[in-house]
Amino acid sequence: MNFVGSHILSVSQFDRQAIESVFSVAEAMEPYAQRKRVTRVLEGAILGSMFFEPSTRTRVSFGCAFNLLGGEVRETTEIKATAIAKGESFYDTARVLSGYSDVIVMRHELEGSVAEFASASRVPVLNAGDGANEHPSQALLDLYTIRKELQGRGKTIDNLRIALIGDLRYGRAVHSLVKLLCLFTNVQFTLVSPPELALPAVYLDAIRAAGHQLVESTQMNSSISNADILYVTRTQEERFPSLAEAAKYKGLFRLNQATYTQFCEPNTVIMHPLPRDSRGDANELDNDLNENPNLAIFRQTDNGVTIRMALFALILDVVDEVDKHSREVNWYTARRLP
């Protein structure tokens, strides 16, 4: 895969070699993400950040990643604040905003919308989530997290045992992660969801075509006892025709410390693409897990910055220049402590 100047629209663009390239650069980005060093390699560059759907982690971490490389960020966070609300086409918007930016990150509620925008853009576009379709950078940071968590246990992604739990129908992070995992060998997938929120057939077919093991279940407790990774998702209520329809599925699967202790292996890693829904009628990942050392959700979010820094460095062709434009941090930061 040639990253330089490329759009990142789907994980289908990646093979294992491309994944390893991203991970290698991400490891080199960690001192900068952890505020151990500062680099200004992208000084003068502008990121156009276009989020037409609510976002916290993805929007802020993309912006932080670009800032940490020395670039500047210009944000648009609502369609009603743009000329699209006046009837402007994606084509015209893309042509205009790509003239103001060196790279664009975009999220939109409609499947295929980011690809449509990218087709008219004059600069690289990164898909930050298009409806229930895909979320490439989330899948990369999830896979990077899985690799790092398994390394400490003497394991690799090959031969992984993973349980995907919750809304697998609308969860775009799950869809992209499954695609990436299909590139590895002998993965054991356990899919836990109500029948109405099962993983779509196209992804089931991909798992089978890759020769992986596949188990589908509607019962969580009996399905999590033989897993290296639990990947829990919330009910994607924004994808349902109504909140009343989504409410039928909220709270069906709740993981807490007591359930974890009773049913999971001692070192099973808990992941979640976030946000976790902590409201009483949902609470799919209980706060009583916060002190569990195997809860990796905040390590995931930290890894999101390094992965997104790596993507920017690869796309804008500055991987070999980052250290040349670096210096020591000159402010206090707790991140520098052992």
C-alpha cells in the first residue's frame, strides 16, 4: 500500500504489511504522544476536521494527533453551520474545503458519504466513520491495542480468541475490526448478540472464507469463559428507526466485576470502542471494573492518538522527518513520570 497522498476510506485497503507499517510508525510516535518530546514536522499544515455526527474521542484525538505533529486544526462540527444546509453539494464543499486544507478527516451519518466527498477532494481524506459502515482508524487502534495487550501475555493476534458482544449489526467499529482480523490466522470469533442485532452476513461470510472459527450466541455469560479479548459495544441507538426500538436491546448484556470474576479467565482483556453507556438502563460495562487492570478501554483511547499520528505521518510523507524537527518538552507533564 502506498500511503503518500492516499485517502483512508476502508480497512479493505490494508493488508498485513500495511498494518505492520502503521504499527511500526505508531511505536515511533509514542514519545511524542506521551509528551516526552515535541516535534514541529507539520508546522504550517492544516487539518480540516469535519464532524457532521457527534464525536468526542475520534474528533479530539485526530485533532490532538495533528497538533502533536506541529500542525493546525480547523473544525466544523455541525451540518447546520455549513453551506450544505443551504443546499451545497458534497462535490462543491469538497472542492472548496480541500483548497483550505492539507488533509481532511470526515465523519457523516450516511454510508458511503465520506467516499463521495473524497472523490471530489484535492487532498487526502480520512474516514472517521460513515454511518453503520466503517471506522478504519478505530479498527487500527483496536488492533494495535490487542497486539500490545497480548504481547504482555506472550501471545499474538494469530490464534486470538475474541468475543464480540452487543450491537454487532450497527457497530461500525466491529465491522472494520472483523475485516482486519480476517487477515490473520486461526482467529476464534465468538459473536454474542440478540438475533436482531447479529453481525451482518457479509462479515460472517468473510470470517468463514478466511477459515476462522465462528460461534454465534445469544447468551453472554456462557460465551466469555474462553476468550483472550472481550470487545463490548453499546446499543447504537442513533442507527435505529426510533429510540423506543433501541430501548428493547439496551441492558441485555451487562459486564461487571462479579460476572468477570465468575466466568472469565484471570487475564482476559476488556475492550470497548467507547462511549460506554453508563445510564442505568444500559450500563453494558460497569464502573466497578474501573480498577480492574485488564480493563484496556483507556489504553485504547491513548493508542488512538499514536495510530492517528502514524496515519498523518505516512499520508503526508514525513515519517523520516519527525525526529529531525523535535526537541525536549519544556513544560511540566505527569506523562513524563515513570
